[in-house]
Amino acid sequence: MSQPTEPAPSPDGAALHGPVARLLRPLVRLLVQRGITFPALTNLLRELYVNVAEYDFALPGKEQTDSRVSLLTGIHRKEVRRLRGAGAPVSQVPATVSRTSRIIARWVAAPEFTDGQGRPLPLPRSADDASPSFESLVAGVTKDVRPRAVLDEWLDRGLAILDPEGRVRLLEAAYLPKGGDEPQLYYFGRNLHDHIAAAAENVAAPSPRFFERAVHYDGLSDALAARLEERAREIAMGALKQANAEAHAACAEDAGGRHRWNFGIYIYREEVPARDPGTVAGPDSASDAAEGRAP
């Protein structure tokens, strides 16, 4: 008895197979490392397919039926009926992530908390007058947590130290969660979502909507690759600091609304398999860096 065959993808869908396989490979590697099996991922994807088809592909003025969701996703109507309305998994911002990132953003952006070169000043724990202090820094962001509790948390996590004069010094000019804990996993999902979303939007739209480019060179020595990575970190950090300072100042006069904005930069390098004999090593053209599509 012959097995049912999967419907052939459209030409546009087939063209995506290679790029999607490449972008999923590091994710699959992480999933295997963390013990997330293929059946578990399949269950998650099934829920997401139904949720996306139900809400993102609804026709204006028409009810989204089980049959149409099944047609869009290839998932049986019985499964569609079971999964509809469940809602897609949402990554809520952990309270400590939101609070810490906002306090650090203020420390490295607000003029009263930075020096002439835009570096975060060492701050006394408190001040009797209106002078900048760690207490006033925290109080300007949240009244829900005592500054002393924030300081104890930061000292424990290595975000700050006390210098010989008892002042609080920020050790990292950006919030860099580590170790696969909740804050790092939150940013893992948020930043990759936004990058892929921007790229996907650009692919789907008639013309690129979002800025999404990269400079890339192949065939480099280990020493040059390391040097370029270090220089790229300096350039990227400068851009992030400037963007943060301008956004922080602009937010003070903004009426507020429902929009969010994310400006991110990534750097990556790896050793690749040796080229076939006779292949000439050399850099890709920097002008080749393409503007992609995104969410």
C-alpha cells in the first residue's frame, strides 16, 4: 500500500528551503544541546502554524474557519479544532530584565550620570542634595524596589562594584546577561525574533522596508578575523551608545503610544572547512552586503 505523499511546495516555498535550513541549523544545535527533542519541537510548531494561520491570515470581514486554517497549514481539521484559540507562546519581559535594562540605559545616557566622553560616572550611594547618586538613578526609573536592594543584586551579579571611595561603578556599559538564565533567554528570543521578522518583512514586501545589512569577508587568517571582530565591537558599541543617548533624550518629550523600536547589531566569525585545491581565497566584496528582509 503506497504512502500518502506530501504536497509539493510552491516555487517560492521551494526557494526558501536552503536559506531556512541554514538559519535553523544553529537553532537545532541549541535545541539538541538543551534536550528539546524533535517531537517536542513538532508540537510547538504545530501550535504556531495554527496560531499564525488563524490570526495573521484571516480575511477581512470573514470568519476564519477550521477548513481554511487546515488548508493553509496542512494540519488536519481535527487538530486545528483542538489547537485554535490556544494562543501563541509569548515571552513576557522578566521584571528584573526590564528594571535592570532601564536603569543601565539611563546611567549610560542621561547627561547628569555621564562624563564629558559619555562614560557612566561612579556614583555615591546617596546624596543629601540634588547631586547625582545611585539612589536618585534608581528612583528615577522605579519606586517599586529600594535602591539598596538593586545595588545588592548588581553587586552579586557582577554588574557593579564599590570603589575604594564607596562609590558605585558600573562594570558593563551594556546589559549582558550570561549563562543561559532567564534574562539571557528572554533577549535570545526577542532579538532573534526582531532580526528574522525584519528580514522576512523585506523578503515579502515589494521593496525592503527595514535596514538589514552586513559586511562580510571570507578567506581570512585567524589573526585578522580576531582583529576585525575586536574593531567591530568598538564600532558597534559606539553606535549603540549614541542610539541609546538620543532615544533616551527623545523619550522625555514623547507623549507615548503603542509602538516599540529595536536597534541591534551582531558580530560573528567562525573557522570554515578548507577550500578545494585551486580555489582562490579572497574577501567577498564589501559592497555586496545585501539589504535583507525582516519582521
